[in-house]
Amino acid sequence: MLSAIGKQRTSKVLATAFLLAIALSLWLLYHPDLGSSTHILRPVHERPATIDTSDTASVTADIVHYFTSHPLGPPYKDVFGELGERCRILDDWIVLADTTNDASRRNMLSAAIEKTAAQHFPFLKNPGHLTSKAPLSELRRSFTPGSAGIVIPTSEGTLRFAAHLVVSLRSVLHSNLPIQITYASDNDLSAQSRSYLQSLVESGPPLEFLDITTVFDDASLDLQHGSWAIKPFAALASRFERVILLDADAVFLQPPEVLFEHGAFRAAGAGALLFHDRLLWQHAFAERHEWWRSQVRRPPSAALNRSRVWTEDYAEEGDSGAVVVDKSRADVLVGLLHVCWQNTRAVREEATYRMTYGDKESWWFGLELAGARYEFEEHYAAVVGWLEGEEVCSFVIAHVDEQDRLLWYNGSLLKNKGREEMKHEYEVPVYWMVDGEWRKGATKQDMSCMAKGEPRRLSGDERSILEAMIERARKIDQGLHLR
């Protein structure tokens, strides 16, 4: 479970890095010029005059004591950045604990890791192991080393689309990646519905099912009613180390395995691959941008500096219909913990879902604040649909691969899933466009268009793939007795 970087560290470098990390951590916590909320930082008269780094156990204990004495409570909007700083320390501790050969140091670090994780992420307490003193370690041990798979959070409300997606992946694209269906209790997805989904699999490994409420304490989450909130928890709870997290209404034109070979995910050394939203509403959300900047207390990452949302004040950065994460990397794991925290009930209701739309922005924001390496696709969202004059219009947004070929789009195989009167209407799109200008429909039910780009026709193979998917989707609809 060690990262490649961690495996290369020598004992001497580890010892030096440990002392430097602790000293830096204390400086970050105590320094008066970081712009943190005053109720978080220790008052000046409590700050130590000197930092003694000769006793690493004592210093680590001091940091844990500081965290315990200064919990992060409401208003949550003000503590996203502070939690990110603490996540960075947690990341350092995990890497050092994983790579040290000193048993006493490893035990000391492990105790600090678990106490810190339990304080900041109480949802980690497994309902089946309430007496456990090491829930984060237990969670990590549940990951199958070297594993990779697809995770699809699903409920009764999205069962139809999940069925379309499972059959499309297995029977049309012939993906053999294991698929895990995640849900929040039998009330969210019944045993009958799970059995139905399993019956659709004609080839490849059987479906796996995971009730998220058996892994995390749902008292602070309410994932049964949290809609998008289940997504990061589904990625975190999955047994897969490398996770492709998909919305139930995602439509792929290539096998999703190609995401693991994406240069942004593989060659660039990042542990997470994200996709852009549409470029819309420049300079329209000043409060949102002020908040983001107030919480990003370090120089922005290279990925963020390439963002036109960050640099040019467009409204929305991420399309979380597909997210790829490698949990074997400590930085990504800790960043994912931050994303999950943003989607806990109290935080999402007060801040995350008020400042932004659903879980979309929580992914890059959590990874950024926690110091995790992530990358976005090169282009902002494309459109796949039908030609209207010189514009391409539809109800979905699309994404391309590194060779600028259509990769996937959101919104289901239906022409417009948002309109009740169109719930049986399928139509294969004909054109697509990327890097143009978006003209947003007035509501979600209205078409949006892209102009000032080159309209491109879908290839014969792409249309054949979609036709095969739609044919199977119609049969699924009949089996579900949709009226």
C-alpha cells in the first residue's frame, strides 16, 4: 500500500524529514500570519517560545493535543482551509509510519494518526466495530492491494440508469473491470433491486454490492437522503485501491479502463483525475471565488493555476459524473477524507451545497487543500447532440480523451432525462463540439448549445455503440415496466 515515492526514502532521509515535518507543522499551526480564523489558532500568549524537535514523540503529542484542544466546528465555511492544513500533517504521518523501520516510531505515529483521524472524521467509526481504536487503519486494510474497479452509487431513484450503465459497460463495451454498486441501506436500494441488477450481467465478474451504512457511521452523514453526498464515501469505502467513480447516468463511448492510462493520471504522477464542467457565468459568483481564495492558504497547485475558473472567474470547475482516484497514495486518501468531510450533513447543509452546486466542487477543493496531486482533463466540457444552425445543442455535456476523441458524457441515454414527457425518448446524437462558447438553456429542462467551434460528426463506430446501448436500454425499460 506504499506509494512509489515512500518506498524510495532511506532511513536517514526519513528521520530528517520527520523532524522537519513536525517543525514545519507546528510553525504552520502557530504562525500568526496565516489568515486563519482567530477561534482556531492558539492565542499568542499560548505559543511556545521555542520548538524542541529532539523529542519527536513529545512534539507529535503536542500537535495531537493542539488538534484536540482546538476542534474545527461551525461556521464550517471558515475552516475548510484549516482542515486542509491538518490533512497535510496527517498525510506526512501516514507516509512516515508506512515507511519507517522503527517499530516504536511507527506505533507512536499510528496512535497520532488514529486520534487525529477520529477527531476530524468521526464518520470513520465502523458501526460493526464501535470499540475499534484504529478505524482508519482498518479501512485501509480493507482495500485489496493492487485492485482496480468501477463504483456506481445507486438508489431506487436511479435504478433505471444504473441498469442502463451496467449493461452498456458489460455487454456493449465489454469492460471486465469489477463493478461495485454502493447504496445507503435497504431503504435506499432494496434486495429485489440488487438482485435485478445482478441478473443483467451477461459476462465478466458478477456485481458487488456495498451498503455504505455498514462501513461508516451514518449518524452525521444521512446518506439515505443526501443525494450526491454518498459519492465520495462510496469511493472511500470501496475495496478497490484505484477507483473509477461513476454517476448512474454516465454514458461511455470507450471502455472506462482507458481512464487508468490517461496521461494526467499516470504519466504526470497525479493520483486523481478530474473532469471539467462548462465554462459559464464569468464574474457572476464573486462570493464563491472570495471564499475559495480565503481557504487556499498556500500557493495554488499547478493544476489549479491552469484552471480558468480560478484564473478567470468562471462559475463552475468540476463535473463529478466521473472521478478517478488512487487510494494507495496517502495524499489522495487524505484528500478524499477532506472531500468526504465536505459532504457530511452539517457541512454540506451549511457550506458546501450553499456555496457551490452539490458535490461537484468538493473534489478539486478537498484535494487542493489537503495537498494531494490531482489533474484535470485538458479541455473544458464539450457538447454532444444535434446541429442547430452552426451550433451543437443538447441536454448533456461531454468529455474527450487525450486524442480529442469522445470519451463519455453525462445525463443518460435519454434525449432529456429532465422532462417527464420525454422519459421514453431516445435519440442517437449526431454532432459534437469542444472549445466553443456555451449558451446555457434557461432551465435544466432546456437545451444548451455550443457555438464558435467546429461541429464534428460522431463516427460510425460511435453511433453504433450508442445504438446498441439504446436498444438494450429499451429492453431494460420494458423489464422495469416503466409507464
